[in-house]
Amino acid sequence: METKRQQRQFMQLAWRLYEKDPHWIPPLRQYQKELLGYARHPFHDIAQVQTFLAYRGDRPVGRIAAIVNHAHNERYQEKRGFFGFFESEDDPEVAHALFDTARRWLTEQGMSGMRGPVNPSLNYEIGLLIQGFDSPPTFMMTYNPPYYETLIESYGFRKAQDLYAFWGHVDMLEQLDKKLEFVVNEATRRFGVTLRRMDRRRFDQEVRTFLNIYNESLGGTWGFVPLSEGEVEHMSHTLKHLIVPEMTTVAEIEGKPVAAVFGLLDYNPRIKAIDGRLFPFGFL
């Protein structure tokens, strides 16, 4: 995209494609603008992103981002490109033209393969929804029309990894296997684990501690690339506005945080109500 008008068209296309889908949740506009590289975001310090629009006449009918994540390729010694932010009408000609264009650009950058969707990496929104179209996505979960699977696979892509999202209810905690409770209690006793909530008085530091643990603990996860220092700083600033301290737990051994977990509220109904606009009068 070379002009501000084209960038707006790229972002607005999803609103037209999903206008009749009651389950679609619009993205937070400013956040997506940053991830696409249309505004400042530290992901772009370690990556290149080029966006493309497909037109029929003067009407946008599809879009794609081609992504070179240098941190991924350095970590895995690959020359792999990625695609993301894919949207298209139900038309193989449009989708295939987008994939061809992204592949050519990635080849020009020295890449020899292409994987996706990632928006724009595994640390953000990823994957293609292939089941579960009967309900809206929850916060930070991907969503797309059912026909995307056919469009993508008809080009020649094949599944690289299964990704799952799980639903549960707090009442299920009372039905957990008693053996699991024994394991938890024994591990807590044996290793001297103590549990606490995130400290409101040091909340910025606590969020950063969580992100550092995130980076250190996921090293063996498929495709994982640690957040850069800039991404940690940026994400900690964002998360501190979303995390509810009462929904957090930090595990410590001898006073050192070794694990952390937090639950996020499902902000999607509110994001839909404000149509993805935080400003001037949208609030989560």
C-alpha cells in the first residue's frame, strides 16, 4: 500500500466482507494499524511487512500482508516468509492472485517458503478457524468465514499445526480429579511454592515480569519466537490496562517469580459496540 487512502481501504475491507455476519468482531482499529506497519510498533524493528490489495475495477475485493520475520528465521535457521491479515471474497481467482503476489514479494526478499495466517506473528493473533462458526470469537481469538479453508487449501497450502481454543466454566473446578489436587498440593509442599496476586502497587513491573516468564517458558513451543525488548515494553503498557489483578496468580519459590497466569475479561462485546474505535469516545 503506497497511499493513506489505500491503507484505509485495506483496513476497511473487513467491514464490508463481514457486514452480514452477526458473529464477527471488528479489530481495534488503532492496534491493527500498528501491527500492519501503518503506525509505529516495535514488531517492525525486527520484521518487514508489505500489504497488498486486490481490486475488481476500482472496488477492493481482497487483501493480504506478506511478512518477513527476521527473528523467526534467525532462531530456526530458515528462509520462511509468512502471510497474514488475509481477507477475500469467496473467489479463488482473487485469493490465488493475492497468494501469488505475496509469494513473489517474499521470494524477492530471499524467502523460500510461506506459512500463515499470522497477524503478524505467533505472539499475536494466529491461525485459521475451521470449526466453531456458530458463536462469536472471544478476545484475541481469530475468526473468518468457513470458505477461507477452501480458498487457502486450493492454492496448495497444507496444515502445519493444529491450534485449539478451549471453553470452560468455573463450576467445572469442583469436578476436577482428586488425583490432580494431590499432585498440586504435593508439588507446592515439596518445592516451597507460594501463590499471590499481582501487586497493584508495582503493576507495571509485575506485567513485565509476566512477559519475561512468557519468553523464558515457551522456548520449546512450536514456532515460538520470544518477544523483543521493544515488544515487551509495548505489550506491558497495553496489558496493564486490560489485566484485572483479582484474576491473576503469581507462583514464587524463595521469593522469585517462576510462573504466572492471568485471566482476561472478554472485551469483544464492548469492542463490537464501539466498532473498534477507542477514540474519541470508545471505552473498554
